[in-house]
Amino acid sequence: MRSISDKLLAGLTVVILGALLIGCGCGNLRIGWREFSGAGRERASYASFDGVQTRTFRAEAGTRIELECEITVEEGSLAISLTAPDGEALWEERFEGSRETSVNVTAPADGRYLLRVTGEATGGGFDISWDVTD
């Protein structure tokens, strides 16, 4: 039989771990998520998305990165960003309605580029394609 102090310690440990897990904000909520990912393309539709979806791709310094985005926002908001290998934000935009946009940036360095899609209690979908050209 365990002593009362052992039971209290075990209970306190569970409460602390639970609070840490709830407070970390590291989860993604995806309801009705349907995704297609391929070479140079990321597409998803969802009833609700609250979290982050990322993809990386390689580019060499001086090449052109062309993004084509078709965004559907029925509620909430969706943010998209493109980040260089050194962490510099090359482009970012928040969408609170549906629309299409095209973006062209020049790669400042060789390396892996990060495409980040962040949903904030959003419903809808996105279709993003990218091409790296000389």
C-alpha cells in the first residue's frame, strides 16, 4: 500500500504535467482535413483548421521563386509565409477572405526555404504551388 505522501506526489505530478501540456500550445486542430501534397504543391480543404502546416524546398541563390496561391477562407483567417534559410521572412500575408495571389521573390541564398501556412480558427482551404526557376 502506498503512503499518502506518495499518492499526493503522484497526483501533483499529473496535475503539473497536464498544465504544461495544455499551456504549450503545440497542437494542431484539424477537422475534416483533406490534403494533397506533391512536388511543388500543397493543397488542403477543411471544416476547421487551427495550427501550422509547413513544407520545405531547395533553391539556389539568385533563382526566382514563384508562388501561386488560391485561398478560400469561410471563417477565421489564414496566414502564409515564405522564409529564407537564414530565417529572414521573404513574404507573408494574412487572408481573411477568399482570393488568389501570385508572388515572385529572388532567393537570397542557397538552401532550404520554408513555406508556412497558419490557420487561426479558419474554415475553407488552400492550394499553393511553387516553382524555382533561373
